[in-house]
Amino acid sequence: MAGGLNLYGFAGGDPINFADPYGLATDSIILESEEAKTLFDRTTRILKLAADREDRHNRRNVELLMDEIEKVRASDTDHLTVGIGECERGGFGCYDPDKGTLRVDVEYIRKASWSTRRPVTTAAHELGHFLDHRRFFGASDEAVAMSIEATLRRSLGMGPPGAPIRPSGTYHSLEGQPSVVP
Ligand SMILES: [Zn+2]
């Protein structure tokens, strides 16, 4: 970027309106809102920290996931859009490989499964589907999604997928602070 400010690389290539108040559109990972940005950042941060404590298989899955996220970030043609909101076919969350969209329906989770599931576990699960689609493991895509979700859950002391979340909702996080699971 020596020699000048590259306005076309910023704000989704819209140098006229420069409409990017949160600085969310700086690369090919498109975070639709502040809430989506927080959820994506938190989920990937926990996964990265968690990977160190995992067995080889789960650690490898997280490493591959981070590789794929970096590839999308560096790509001119790929993108991944992360948003909070309803999925076309309903459910807690969804990843659409054709559109490159990942959504987490926080309201649906709150109403249907708040005792066992949170936005951050759903985001991890859907990132597993994203990984499976990008790497074509040949395994069941649900197995990959569960592996990523379980890695995140273990790191927060949440128990396996489907297990009740303690009513207090407070966990010892890897960063050493008690934290409320989002
Ligand atoms: Zn799934």
C-alpha cells in the first residue's frame, strides 16, 4: 500500500459512499453486523486456543479450519458471509456452500434449546460444515461439524453436544477469566 490509500480495497469497493462504519468489510470474510463479528471472532479465538489441548484428530480439524478461513480471507474470488438471523430451512444455524453464507439464528436457539446450545456452539458446528465442504473429507459432514463443536464445548467445560449447560451459564474460559457462555 505504499504510495497511497487504496480506497477500492476498502468498504467492499465503494469509495464514493465509504460506507463501512465498523470496518467489517476489509476482506473476503464478510461479517454482517457487530453481533456477527463478535460471534465469529469469539468462536475462532476459542477454537484456536482449544486446539492445543485436543487429541491429534480434533486438533487437525481445527488447524484445517483455520487454514480454510485464511484462504478465504486472502482470496479475490471466495467469500464467507457470517450473519445472525433466520435460516431458509429453519433450525439453529446453517451453512450454504453455494452462497458462501453461514448464519446463526440466536432467537431460535434461545426459544428451542437454550439449556443445551448457545450461539457460539452453533457457530462452531456450522464452521465444521464449511470446513467439510471446502476439504471434501469423504466422512459424514455431520461428523466433522460435531468434531469442531465438541472441541469448542470441551474448552468451555460445556460437556458434549446435547448435554445440559449449567444453569449459572458461567464457565472457566481458556483465557483464565470466568465468562458467561454467549
Ligand atoms: Zn450439522
